Amino acid sequence: MASEIRDLELWPDGALKIEWVRHHMPLLNGLEAEFKAEKPFAGLKIALSVHLEAKTAYLCKVLSAGGAEMYVTGSNPLSTQDDVAAALVHDGLNVFAWHGATPEEYEAHIRRVLEPGPNIIIDDGGDLVSLMHSSFRHLLPGVIGGCEETTTGILRLLAMNRARKLEFPMMLVNNADCKHLFDNRYGTGQSVWDGINRTTNLIVAGKNVVVAGYGWCGKGVAMRAKGLGAKVIVTEVDPIKAMEAAMDGFSVMTMEQAARVGDMFITVTGCSGVITRGHFLLMKDGAICCNAGHFDVEVDVAGLREMAVEAAPARNNIMGYRLENGNKIYVIAEGRLVNLAAGDGHPAEIMDMSFAIQALSARYLILHPELPREAGAMVHDVPREIDEEVARRKLAYWGFSIDTLTPEQHRYLYGD
């Protein structure tokens, strides 16, 4: 099967990026060596849809080292890096993705990675799993299981499972502590502001920053905004999370209230329609909107485009929309993930943990064919031993040691 990428000649630049992250991802280094020796995926096809940049590429190479035949695409048209895609093709992997793909091209690329009949699916947002259950049902018997990277994807999986429509086991990678506690909080917190700052070249200190959503990602974004000197406002629909934001020292408002005072708006909810037409009309002249959730539906860019009397690029990767009231609203990266569509994504050391969970979860599926395959029982948390193994390996790399319970302490706590 011929790969579909922009330009194979770009591969040297992509190879440099992959080599850089390789030096900063010691957990995947160790797994690559183990997988080369064990070949846990020998004879199996893995379909992967994750933001296609250097860290993801290294995960693909680690899985390939374990014997997998890789079929790779991106999970967001603006996060694919064409030189990285070329480097993977140069190394013999099958890649179907390019930067700036149209919706039709994006779906076509997803179809191409599913057509060979995958045995393992590694998804980011649920597009692979969804299409597998609609257009490729004849290939479902060959699927051993899959892994889901994101909160948004897990919500889709849980809905499918409740409806008894999910037909193979899925590991909920995002629910693992070594994923969401670090990737979602520290990774998102840093990479979102990397993307905003490099794209806008504006000061954050002193500005009113509105963070929509106070889950683990929202916590990270708000924490970093505070560190940069911003006055942080949180909007929420969950009263407990709103209370937590208030106790963390942030103002809590409705989006309608926040729209009147915010300078920068960052959606981190995983939901749709978070910032809408009515909110745009309340915003200050020069307000900046971006999304750090998942799909480009949190900020209603289509609605903004329709109501604008003028639209023009304001800076590379920033569009300016002038409204009838004369105010101009700016949107970064078309409302797509700002940390990837306007940056390089999470730091390598963070994705080292997340992708180690992915790789070990994929191997777990192979080693545990007894996982239930009954309707309504297809979603599975990552086993605690995988979470703790990743944490121990990371601590060892940092040079840290921790205590262990004595037998007496264990009996005291657990009674056995």
C-alpha cells in the first residue's frame, strides 16, 4: 500500500526532530529495547490516529520495533508535520496524512489506515473507532482491541458502550494517573502557552485570561496563566470544579459575564458551543480566542465567520474578524488545538509517560485475550500495575527512590 504524504524529500528534517525527542523519552527508549527482543506485535497490524508530530512518530517506531505493521494518520489536519510524516515513510512505515488536509482528505486518510484490517487501534478522539463501527464493520472480527488517548475519545467510547454498540475492548489510557495527572495538567499547561505566546508575541501579565473548563487540562492552563502574571477567570458547568477553581484563587463566572471582561479566551472543555455568537458580541475589541480542548467546535468559528463584516489574516496563524459593532475578534489556529496547530505539542518528557502507557496497554491487549467481549463490557481502565511501572521507571530515570510498605504496614492498611 503506497503512503500518501506531501513530500518524501522532507524526511531529513523530520528524522532530526524524531532523534531529538528520542533523547528525551527514556521510557520509550527502554520499551523499544524490550519490544525488539520480545516482538509482542509480530504479525499484527496497528492502525494509529494521533497528532502526527515527532513524539507520536517515535511511538510508532517503538511499536514497529515490536513487530507491528504500522498504518499511521493524524488526528487533526493542522497538527500533522509533513517532514515527520516523510521520515516515517522513509523508515518503512505506512503513513496517510498531510498538514492542512480538507475534511474529505482527513476522512480518506482515516479510511486508508483501516482498510488493511487492523488488529490493534490506537486512537485520539475516537475517529478511528467510530469509522470502524460504521464503514468497516466487516473487519471488526479481526480487531483484538484498542487504546484511547483523550477525554473526548473516552466520552465517545463510554456512550457507545452504554448503547451496547462498542464491539471490541478499549483501554481508557487517558484515565491512567500517569497520563491525565501529568499530560493533561503539566503538558497542556505548558504547551498551550507555548503555542499562544509564539503565535501572538503579546504579554500575558496583567491580562484577564478566561479558561473555560476546570478539568485537569483547564487546571494546567490556569496554573500557567497565573504564573505568567494573568488575572485568571474560570467558567464551568460543574459546581464542584467551579468551587475548586474558586479555592485555588481564581474568579468564577459564567461565559456571558467573562466575555465582557476577558482579553484572552481558552476553551478546555471537550464540549461544543462553549463560545458562541452572543459571546462574541459582548467581547472587547482585540479579544483573542483559542481552543485547547479537542475538536474545533468549542469556539464557534463558523458562526463568527458568518457574522463578521470583514475577515482577514492578522498574523501568521491568526485570523481577525471585524463585527458590525466595530470590534475585532482574533482566533488562533482556526479554533483547532492551539498547542499543536500553533506549536509543537506537549514536551517530550511528558509524552514519554503518556506514550509508555499507550505502548504497554497495547501489549496488555495482546497478552490478555480473555478480556470480556460482551456488549456493554468493552471499556477497561489501564491496570494499576502498568501505571505504577511507568511511575517507577520515570522516578528511576530522575534518580529518585521511594519507600515501600513493610509486611506489617501492608497488613495494617489492607488486613492481609
